[in-house]
Amino acid sequence: MSRATKIVATLGPASSDPVVLERLLRAGVDVVRLNFSHGKAQDHIQLANLVREIAAKVGKPVALMADLQGPKIRVGKFVEGKVLLQAGAAFILDAARTEPGDFTAVGLDYKELPRDVRPGDVLLLNDGLIKLTVESVQGECVHTRVVLGGVLSNNKGINKAGGGLTAPALTAKDMEDIKTAMAFGAEYLAVSFPKSATDMEMARQLANVAGEPTRHKTALIAKIERSEAIPVLDQILRASDGIMVARGDLAVEVGNAAVPALQKKMIRMAREMDKVVITATQMMESMILAPVPTRAEVSDVANAVLDGTDAVMTSAETAAGQYPVETIEQMAQIAEEAERAEESTLEGDFKNKRFGRIDQAIAMGALFTAHHLGCKVIIALTESGSTALWMSRHNIKVPIYGLTSQVNSQRRMTLYRNVRPLLMPTVKDRDEALAKAEALLVEQGVLMPGDTYAITCGEPMGYPGGTNMLKVCKVA
């Protein structure tokens, strides 16, 4: 695979068939997203098992990402399923209402809204397509005036411009869903609407407890979709293993115009802090109905790649769209083309930078050496995958191969930019391990006689965090 940027695909009715799923994996999907906003626990378990089965058939590592629903900040249902709101009309959001709504009022799934708003606040419904201004709050009723009208249907989301809704990131449903995700061994757990590092720390604690019986550890992805998360992004990053630039809800809260700059900032911060980053939402939206993307969507995906994102993600395009496989094929092609235009920033990355850990310094040394010697590949013998992760934070044209004996580490590395993870049995003797690593890449057709490569490992072998050796070799 020549592509460095990874692809995360959301599964749904359009992609849950084994034949379609196999085509998606062969087209380039690296990580499969299971959206816990839809379906029941057993549905996700069955789908996870199917992904494992198809991945084994295709012969490629694929990670599972369980994406938690988060708080339901939504309106209730309507008598006829939807209403047309006219600009200038009065409309009531009633937290106490139990009967279906009409064009004058509707109930709320989010019962705390009357406590979270005050006159003058702007509420954005249905991803910002409908705009309401709060005029007064009377008991459980939020009286609003329609500024921007349109069709409002059942259970559409509510955002407050500028943020400020108090809903907790983890609901009772999320806590149960974490148990389900740990039961099928999800490599990644995406947490919706975190506002602070505490939200992520709580999710990690719950995941650790749920994974204890099988000793399964998951990596946490914080979905940045609340305006409150932006000022404390560094703290959230430290408490997470990565972030998702969730541009949908984030754009509604901070405004569309602010999102491109925030995207660049988030990607840069994640890379600087040795975290992974996924760019998501409406990347190929038109391909839900069309066989080719728009020029703007091509530019959007390419720019995310050029920004340095680890992965680009599909949502409805592969979950419910008419062209799921074609979407992945187009995404892969766009990413490859964008990567050809990239320039290495290695020299600048190392300026004025100090490394306090031996294993991190060895990883950086491998990059520097491989870049200047023109090595064919870099091989990282790694138990946890950390060495490969550190290497992947820097833009280098040399492919990185993460060789591990741990299946969970192999699957987790599928999300790391420019990393190709392979399984290799643990070998205690260093020289034997180095020989086996070379033989594996020769067998894979990656290395050929005369090729030079850089390899890192730890001595003694088999201990996470023990990388302390760098060697440059030539295939005989």
C-alpha cells in the first residue's frame, strides 16, 4: 500500500452485507466505525464479528472503533413526523410536553434546556438549518422566535450558538455501550461531546473496568464538537489517545467560517503531542447520491491530508449511501495524489526539540537516518506500537513498518499515518529477531537484495517501552 493516510468508514445498512464489506476493505478501509447512535448491542456485536471474519479473509488488519452516542440534545417527535416553521413565528420548546408536537410547540429529549438558556440566546436546530432566538423561559417552556425557518422533523439535534449546554458527555446508555465495546474488543472508543479532560478520564476508567476480564485495553478518541472543548484542547489531548475533528456539531456551535482554521490547529496540536487525529463529517457528502464527488469535496479531503491528518472518515456516505465502495476508492485516490505533493518537514521538526526518553530519541534517530540515507523502509519492532506512533508524527516519505507480536497493537497501528502494521512472533534473541524481521519484509515483497533499511528494537526483547537500539542494514 502506497497510501500513508488511513480511511475510517462508518458501517450501516448500505455496508453491512458481507460482500459489500469485503469490497470496502479491499478498496482501502483501515478502521471500521460502529455508530452506537443506531442499533442495539447485539447488532454491534454481530457486526464486529463480521468485520473480524471478513478482515481475516481479506488478510489485512482492521481496527474497530466504537463511537458512543453521547447526550441526546434533541427535540421530540411531531404528530405528522415534521412541521414547517415560518420565519417570524413563535415556537415553544417544552421540556414537560409528552404528546407529539405541532407547528406551535414540541417536546424535548433534553430536559435541561430551560436551565441552560436565557433570553437572547440563539438555538440552532437540524445542524444549523433552523435558527431560533430565545425570547423568554417560563418554567419548563423555552419561548422562541423563528429567525431562519424550514422543515423540522422528529428528533433533530439542538445546539446553542457559542456552546453552554450542560449535558454530560457520558450518559447511562454510553456506560452500557462501553461494556459492549469492550466485550467485542474495540481497539478505539470515540467519546462524543467531551468538554474537559475529566470526561475522557471517566471514559477511560469505565473502559478499563469493563475490559479487565479479558485484559483488553482500548484507545480513546475525543470527538471535538463542543465550543467549550477548544480552550482546553491541550488538556483533552493529554487525557486521550487521539481526537476527531467532528466538524458537524462543532461548526454549528462556533460557526462554519471558524472550522477550517480550527481543523488545522487541532491536527497540528495532535501531532505535536504524539496523538492521532481523524478528520470527519461531510467529506464526501454528495456521494451519498452521486457516483463521483464534487471538486470542493476533493479539495476538502486533499487539504486534510496536506494538514497531516492520520485519517479521513466517512459517515452516511458508506453507512447509508448508494455508492459506499466508490466513495472509499475515490478517497484513497485523492489521499495518494495529495501525498505526492507533500514535502518532508523533518529538519524543521527536530529544531530546538529535546527528547527525554531513550525510546523516543531512538525513534527520531531512525527517521533522521532513514531520510538522509534514502532507506527503503523503517522497521520498528514494537510491543505496544508506541515507537511506530512517534515516528508517524513526522512527515517522511519512507514507509514505516510496525512489527509486533500483539494483535491489539497491530490493529491499533492501522490508524497511524504512514504505518503498515505486521504480526511477528516474539523472539527473545536480538539477532534472531532482526533476521526474522528482514525475512518477513522480503517475503512480503517489500525488501529486495541490495535494499537499505533502518530498524529499531529493544534489548532485552519483548518489553513495552524498551526501544534502545537503531541499526542500519542492507539486504544481502
